[in-house]
Amino acid sequence: MLKRAIVLFFVFGLLLILSFNKHSKDKEKSYHGVIWADAAGYYVYNPIWFIYGNNAKAVPDSIFFQVGEGFKKDTLNNKILTKYYSGTAILEVPFFLAAHLLSKPLGYESNGFSKIYSYSLYISGVFYFLFGSLFLYFFLVKHFSSFISIFSITSFFICTNLYYYTIDAPGMSHIYSFFVFSAFMYVSSNLFEKQNFKMFFLLLFLAVLIRPTNIFIGLFPFFYNSFSISDVKNKLSLFISNYKKIIYSVFIASILFIPQLFYWKITSGNFLNYSYGNEGFDFLSNPRLAEVWFSPNNGLFLYAPILILSLIGVGVMIKHKSGLGIYFAFLFLLTSYIFASWWNWWFGCSLGARSFVDYYPFYIFSFAYLFNSIAKYRIIKFIFMLLVLFFGIIYMNIEYYYDGCFYGSTWDFATFLKLI
């Protein structure tokens, strides 16, 4: 136990060093800052809740420009407006409050946006990655060896933008979804044995408050350890038979929505509000799937080819009649369609297809499943690990060369190859 604690402390310290070092040359009031644009829109709930209220006049005008206009000032109604949901801010609360309490003693402005608040997000990102990885590890070792479990999580960390959203952009929502998804998988794995419905709905609702499209994870426990349609039906019946516990659990978990509902009521006059305005799913009838998967402008497989191995793993799971394999395949196609239908299918400045980061815990499982399936063949196992090492070298080269945005056109492979 002591050895594990020491290792955990060492890894936490190493990741903090990487994060603080990566941000050591950040330019103030620029897109290199951690509280900028979308990240500022997620984060601003905490200054609203704990410093300013929703009083736009109390916020210095300079701050609105300092954060890249990630949120806006409604001068007519004296409100602070953000289109983003509050789930990310909820998970940031402990780190925000620590920064706020220490700001004056350490000589920083207690305005919610001085440098110490950025430091708190560096720590927050590392914390949620590390504890998300722990939950995921505890889930994986139920099925695979400790080595395969650790190797799979580490492989995704060094081969995908999971690293980027832990180290570079911890103010974005994705590392928080990664944590919640991992915890959800662990809790859901024994949902019907322990009937821990409260935790199930708390994590599910928190996932939705981070990103509404995360709602699809709610199907996970019905396909977990299911190998036929009757298995899924039996779990649904058992779930429904506990309707009293479910109603109570939903009521308790719904408390998470109260701050969001009141924020919408204050800013829009309604408890329910579509805060994204004219932004919507412009490509529902013509989804940009090829672009989302293969475009140099944040295409999924170009920046994270390790996911090809994960999808092969999904195929192997389906071959073995695993309900999770069918669920993962369905979820990949569904989320790909949703993301490819969004008006901004490349999702702005990001290192790869950032919307898939939330779902990495699922694809880490299918990656581990594939690795476990070929582990008895030494040569294939060795080639597999060499391939992962190659992906890691390529990704890390991009990671430390990348400026934060892809400046080429949709199919500009020449610009992409300069990153490698």
C-alpha cells in the first residue's frame, strides 16, 4: 500500500512538472493561456458563484478581453453570459477555492483570473487525469493483467490528445469527462450487484452537465458482461424493478442541475435554455464523417492512429459475442455522426478530434482487449508494442511542436506533414 502511494505521489509530481513547464512560457492574455476562449466559458461559473455573483459591472472590462471573450457581458441586463454548461466548473471548485484562499497571502489579485487561478487548473487537470486513470485501472484489472491495464492507459496518454488535455489545456472539459467516464465504468461494473443507483445517476448527470452528448454512457451497464439480447433484457428488467430506488436516486442526483437551472433563469428568464444560439447541427443530412476521421484539420485517426487498434479490438469483442463490443461500435458510429453534423465539425483549435477524448476510457478497454487477445503470441505482441511506441514518438513530436491551432485547409496534408 505504501509503495503504491509513493508511486502515485511520484507520478502526480512528474505530471505537475510537465504541466508547469509546458506553461512556463505562456504569453499573458493570449490563446496560450489556460483560461482562454472555451476554457474560460466553462470556468467562469466559479467567479460568478464565489466572487462576483452574476454582476457584470463588478468584473473589470479588461478581464473580458484577457480571456479571449470566452464569456460575454450583457451590458443591458448586467449579466455575465456563457453558453457552456457548468459540469466542468463543478469539478474545478475545490481547486478554484484553494487558489482564491491563497491568492492574497501569496501576493496575487483575488479576482478569479490572476495567475494563481491558472496554476489551480494545472493541478486540477493532473488530478482528474490521475484519479480517472486509477478508476479505469481498477476496472481494467477485473478483466486483464496489471501490466496490460497500465500499458493500455499509458499508451493512450502518450499517443493521443489525452496528454494535451491533461498538460496543455486542462481548462477544457475533456479531462473532466475522462475522469467521470472512468469512475462511471467502475461504478457501473457492479451496479446490479450492489445496486448503487445514487452514484450511477450522480456520475451520469455530472457527465451530462459537462457535455450533454455524454448521456449515451448511461447504456454502458446494460451491455457490460452481456453476451446475448436476453442478458440485456434481464438487466433492463432488474433496473426497472428497482424503480423506487431509481426515483429516489434521480431526485438526489438532480440537485447537481440546480446551479445550472438558476443560472439560465437569471440570464434568459427560463429554467431551460438552449444557450448556443444559432450554433447547431448544420450537417445532419450530410455529416462530415470523412473530415472528422481523416482530415488534417483535427481528423481523429490522423492525430491518434492508436484508435485504429481500439476499433480492431471492438471487432474482436463482437466476434466473441461481447455486448460491450456491440455497444462500443454503436457508440463510435453514433458519436461520430453527431460530431460530424455539428456546424464546426473540427471543433476549433485543438490537437486532434477533441470530442472523442471523453470516450477514451471505452476505447482503452477495447485496446486492452485486443492486446490481451494477442499477448500469447510473442512476435505479434512485440510488433504491437513497437507500433504503439512509434505512435507515441509521432504524437509527442507533434505535441511539442504544435502551436495550438491547425492553420491549413480541410485536406491540407502538406501542412500536416510539417508537424510530424
